[in-house]
Amino acid sequence: MSKKVAGLVFDIKKFAIHDGPGIRTTVFMKGCPLRCLWCHNPESISPEREISLVEHKCIGCGWCFENCPNHAHINVDGKRVFDRDKCLRCGVCSGHCYAGALEVVGTEMMVSEVIDEVMKDKPFYDNSGGGMTLSGGEPMLQFEFTRELLAAAKEQGLHCCLDTCGFTRFERYQELFDNVDIFLYDLKETDPDLHLEYTGVPLQPILDNLKKLSDAGADIWLRCPVVPGLNDRPEHFAEIGRIAELYSGVKQVTIHPYHPLGSSKSKNIGQDYVLKDKPFADKSDIGNWVEKVSANTAKPVSSEG
Amino acid sequence: MFVKLAMHLRLMALGKLDLSSRSVAVSEAMIFQYILENMPVYHNQTNRLKGDCGFSSGARDKTEAFIRDNPVSPREQEEVRSAEELQLQNEFFCKGIYTLAHTCVNYEKVVSRGIKGILDDVAAEKQAKTGTHLDYLTAMEIALNSFIRFAGRFGVDYVPLNPARNFPEALQCIWLVHLVISISEYNSASISLGRIDQYAYDCFMKSDEKESELWFDDFLDKINSYGDAACNVNLGGVDPDGNDLCNELSYFIARRVKKKLMPSPILSARIHSGFPQELFDTLIDPDLFRIGQPTFYGEKSCLKALERRGIPEADTHKWAANSCMGLIIQGHEVSDMWGVVVSSLLPLELALNNGKPFEKELFLELQTQPCGRYDDFEALYRQFIEYWHEVIDFCIEANRKSTERYAKEFINPYVSTLLDDCVARGEDRVVGGSRYYNVITEAFALVNAADALFTIKKMVFEEGKYSLAELVTAAKNNFANQEELYGQIIRLPKYGDGEAEADAMAARLARDFVAKVGAYSNEKIAYAPSCHTLNSHVPAGKLYAASLDGRTQGAPFAKNGGTSLGLVRKDLTSLFRSAVTIDQSEFFGGQPIDISLDTRLIDTIGGKRKFQQLLQTYFEMGGLQVQVNGLTAEDLKKAVDAPDKYDDLIVRIGGYSTYFNHLTDDIKIEMINRFSSGT
């Protein structure tokens, strides 16, 4: 197993309590093959590193104006402008931004560095049945890194979850199957046409992989984002329930109600957010969604938020 | 107001009573008697418990009128403290003063044996004692009999003279004992009830639960109406064999406090692997967290701390959480809870500024010779330690002198009857009557000093980016026009980030503080290291210039065992890992850590379990105490107004946790609305 493999990580979040059982550390990787309209981690989509600008933190010291090698940071009539087309993503500005307004999203880390960081919280995992979760983006897009991370984690006796959208070659899941305790498997939309429209990729490969994982004996937690006005349809909930019931590998279903967190993050990385005016899901609706899924499966169904 | 009345009645007593032929002890008892006989009293008709002092309405005006109508000869209080002592206290927040009140007496003795049981003990000891001890026992007798007559003024005749027969009587007894402690100490701060679920258990089990609910709810109203925010009630604990001691009364108390949602008394849940799950689920509650209830103690870590301190194994399990953070052997110990306070930033300023504070002249003549330059970090550290030791020495000596004065002028025979072994010894609790005695020695700004030293070590001695003079000048100027320097300081790892190097510095200072303070401990007095601040980290910080941990001029010090800038910059597990790099078993004066929590995290059973596991892990790693504050809409509104102060505010969004400051303005408003509506 090679701990010298490196990958692009944009966050390592401790005390992660929504990414599998117990208290966990979630490693978030850059890059995703999907383009979900509701993505709440838009900084994860690009496989390249990016520069995040949190406007309200900028104190106008002007260092980035003077030192950006490609003049991507400029002062236009007293207003700061960040021309991202010129940005080389070199990180010179963020390295000196003591206000913390500019940050690089995506740091190259070796497997050993990630595992050392994850292992710091081992006492908390031991006491809670927690461990490490790999997420993103889509960890399978950095397949070698993901494979080596899981192997290294297992050497340390860690419980491992893989948060995946399911859109990859099944042979890759097979390669790391023995080192994944739970697959946190996204099921975003059950209508094939709408799936393509909302995520940018076809549904069938994802369903095929789900079946294969279940047949192979994987433990799977289905994670279903629900966005009012898009996929909050009775037939979608019914289908989620049916799929959950169909596959013995599926152990539980979690509804993830839409929230507009992605809007803030998109702004910080200079992207438009398609659903920016969509509000939080209503609490009473969430209960209904859970009921509708539950009506079609005996598996536990819950919601986050 | 009634404490003000007590103080005035004392002056009246001194003017009216002929105490010339009386000993100090008997004089105090007679003054106490006078106060109890003449204290204005009333009965609050809306409360079953009797025992209200002062005036039922218009208290402020009527108290002033009482004072006007009963003029006393002015007694000039001669200031006996030196100019150095006063300056250190007022301008540098370093002091050594005996602390009034803050006591947790042997309520069990009163509940189970009645005052007559204690009077019997006093009478028996009088047979065997002579001299000053006999005299003190006489004073105790006067005090106890005065207390009985005082109870009679409210028509309360059976208890506290006799043992309580049921829970209402136990509560009545406890309330009167509690009330009169404040009167006798002329101070109502932090009078704790301790292990009520143990000593009132038998009475509780004999009583009708519905009746008990009514009385206990009234008891909670009483505690809260008298404004003692730091009255502590313990839940659970373990017996000598490690078996959990939570009982029906523990559950009952938790349920009633949850029902009434009152901030006082502080519920102290004593957590260990055998703590009942059902009670844990009751206590991990959003409504309770939003009012800062309960506080959690790690039972095993606390027992270890008491063992390290030298409490015999036979007594350690009898400990109680006292006030907001101390560990004491209830009913057997005096805790001088604010006895010594030393700001760790003063000695650092002295070391950095040629023997002078950054902003003021120090009256205190220091023995340590200032050092003009330091060849390496260790030389600076040694100088810091020398100054620190001098200030600690001075403050401990100041406390000793203050305690000596207090012991001569304000002894308390009443409270001494309620603290063992004062009756057996015929001595006041302050001069050695109580079995145990601790002086809590607070290291304010220890973490600030540690992070500042880390800054210097890194930026001056390792990286050579700046000279020490440049850093000191920047701090003295509150980092004006030094944005880059300041930013670099902020970006350095700090205690609380879970970074080994920064934590190691805090642990080093902690060890050195413990070693210095511990050297003062002897058979009679334990000097108890603590980083507890309550809320005094705010006024303390106001007195100081900026410091090299990144704290700006006048900004608060670290709160309790928390971070230097008051922010949890990474996450809770990192904070807890940092906290246990300090050996908390040596901080038996108390080491609370404060955390803020979006209470929607514990809305589900899964969330509760994970929070519980977080706490239990921290305690197993050696943590002593965690205080939880649940976020409210008000907190979020404050974060909108002053985002810099809330950089670590984390909110939960749809199963995801994120920094509030990272949200756009419209989402922040939405979050506030949701918090306000409880969704």
C-alpha cells in the first residue's frame, strides 16, 4: 500500500456527525462528474484547485492588487474586482491574505498526511463507532488516492465510509470493496430524463452499480437530496422506497432536504448558483417526504434537518 | 438587599451590644444573634417555603429607609492592604484575598439529625474542651440557638431543630440553612447545595411525588429569586466501588429543572460509563442547553484530581461540584474560591519590556533583574517564569494575610457548625477547623501567555521574521498599521487548534504553574490550580494592552480553559484534544471548558448519542468539566452585527454543519428567522 500517493483535498472536517455512524472525520476531495443543480459543495466540482474570496472578510489592504503575478486582483474605482479569467490559482494572494478573505480551495496531500490528521481523533471514533468518511465531490474521481486512503485507514483499524454518487466503473468499487464498511450512496432522482437534466449524467449506471454493490454484499445507506419544485414528487418518493426495499444491501434511507448553503459557496468561488432564490425546505414538508418513502419500504427512513 | 441589611444590622449590633468582655468568637455569635432577631422578615404567600428576609415589595426603598431610620456610628474601615497590593488588584487583576461565602456545607447533617443533633455534638465536645476551643463551642451554641429562634419567626418550629421527616420538611430545612449562610457571611455568592439527591433521598422516598413537585418547584423559585447564579446541585456520582449513585431523586430534580427551565441551581451531571442513559437523554436537551444547563463533569477525571491532591481514597467519592467549577469534599471543606488570582500576561509583559508592564508603572518592587536581551527562547522563558513566580508569591502572601485578618475579625461560628470537623476541634473553619481547606489559585490568561510565547518562539527565534522589539512595539501600539504582522500572528497555530506544538507550550506553562503553586500546599491547605475565570476574563482583559497571541488591547482573556481569542477555530474534537494536553488532574481547583452548540444537533436521538459520546470521550481523555451553551437567535443576530467575534459560530443546515459567517446575508437572515421560530 502506498502512502506516497497524493490527492487534492479541500477540507478535512472533524466531529462529522452526519456522514455515517458515530463521530467521524470526513475527507472532502476535489472533483465530481455530476453537475447537480442543488450542489451544496460547489467548490468540490472542479478537479482543480480554486481561489475562494469571502468578500466581507476583505479589509482592503491592497496586498493582492500589488502582488498578484497576473493582475487578477484589481482596484476599479475603489472597488475590488477579482478577474477569475486571469487567475492562475497560484495561491500567492491567499498565502498572504492575513484577513482570511482569500483562500485556496484544494490542497495536495499525501495519503500519510491525511491519515495522520484523521488518526488524531481516534479516541472519539473508538467511543462512538465512528471513523473516516471519504466524500467530496466524488472520491472515485481520484480513484488511486481513495483506494490508498481506505487501505491505509484499514491498516489503522478505522471504520470507513465512502460517500459516492455511484457514477463510476463498477470494477473500481470492486477494488476497494473490502475496505469500505458502508457505502453512503446518493440517489438524487429516479426519473431518467430528469436525472440527466438535474445532474448532467444518466441514471442507469448509478442504478446498475447500486444493484451490483447490493448483490456483492455491501452495506448501503441511501442518501436522497430532495429539492422542492424539482424532485419532491410522489412518484419519486415511491420509487426511492421501492428501490430501498428491492436491494437487501440498502440498510436505511436518509432524506436530505434542500438548503441554500451552496449559494454562498458558489459566490465565493465566482460561480452562479442556479437555485439561488430557492429557500430552505419547510419542516412540515420534510415529514411528509419521509412518510411517502416509508410507505414503500420497511427499511428505516429518516431525514437530516 | 437582605445582605445589605445584614451588614447594617451588624453595625447596629456593634453599637448596641456590650461585647467588651466577650471573646471574638462569642462576640461574633452575639452579633449574629442580634442580626437574626432584628432582620426584617416576611412570608411570600405564593411560596410554600418560609424564609424571606427584607421587604416583600419596594425592597430597595424600604431597605434604604431602614438604614436611614437606624443610624449607626460610622466605622472607618482602615485600608490595611498595601499600595502594591491594591494596584496589582485594580490595575493588573492580580490579587490575594479571602473569599466570602462560596461554601457547600453539610446539609446532610441538618436534614438527618436536625440542629438538635449538632447541638448535642457541641455539648459533648464542650465536656472535653478548654480554653479557646471551649469558648468557640459556646459561640457555636449561641449561633445554633439563634438560628432555631430565627426559624421560629417564620412559624417553622419542627425543622430545622429536628430531623426532617419528609421531602417538604427537608427542603424547608435546607432553604433556611442556605439563607442564613448568606446572612452570616454578609455575602450570598455561590452557596451550593451539593449532593442533595443523596442526602435528601430518604426524605424524598417517604413523600408523595406530586406534593414533592409542588414544594421543589417553589424551592427552585426561591433559589432563583435570591439571585445566586452559582448555586450548584450535583446529580449522581459513584460509591467507593464505582457503582453509579443516580437515584429517583436525581431524575426528579432533572425533570423539575427541565420543566421550570431555570438557570439556577446549576445542575452538575457527574458522568461516567455507568451514568444512566435515560438521565443522560433527559439532560441533553435543547431547552436546557439554551439556558446553560446542565454542566457536565467527568467523574473518573475528578476522582483522579482529588487523589492527586492527596484526599484519602475513603473520601474522594464524597466530592461535590461546588459553585460553577470547584471540587470539594462537601461538608468537610472550606474553599477559598477566588483566593489567589494571577494574570499570566503581567509577568510576560515584564519579561518583554525590561521589567515594566507595557502600559503602566508597577509599584511592586521586583527582585528579578530585568534582562535587556535574550539570546534564545529559553532565556526569555526563564525570565518569564521568574517574574511569574514573584507575582504568585506576592499574591499568595496577600491571600494569607487577608485570611489571617478575616480569621480574627469575621469568624463564623454558624457556618463552622456545618463544616466538619469544626465542632470536634472547637475551631473556626478558616483557622483549621474544617477537615480540608483549599485556596483556589487562578491562572488567568495562561493560554494567552502560552500562545504569545509560541508566537515569539516561532516568529523571532525560529523563523527570524521579526525581532522581539518589533513584536513588542506592535503589541504596545495595538498592532496599528501592522496588518501583515498581525495576520501572521493570527494564522499561527494556537492552543485549541489541536496542533501539538502550540498545545505543548500551554501544557508547559500549566506544568510550571502547578509546580509553583503546589509547592505552597501543606497538610492544612491545598493550593488548587485552576484556569477558571467565570466572566472575569472580560474585565481582566480590559486592563491589558494587546498581547502577542493576537489579542487586541482591552479584549477579554481566555475564558476558563478555553482558547486565547475566545474562538473555536477548528472543531470541538480539536479543542478537546488541546484541552487534555494540560494535565487536568493537577487543576483540581476546576478546569471548565465552554462550548456553544446549535441545539438542533441534539434534536434527534442520533445527535444526542453523538454528543454524549463526544463528552464521554473527552472525560475519558482526562477532561474535568464541560459547560454547554445552546445557540439562540440572539447569538446569530449578534454575529451579524459583529462577525469578527463570531468566527467560530457553527450552525446546522440540513444535516450539515457550517460556519455562520460563511453564509450570504440573506441566508443568515433566514437562519435567524428559523432559530426564532424554533425550526
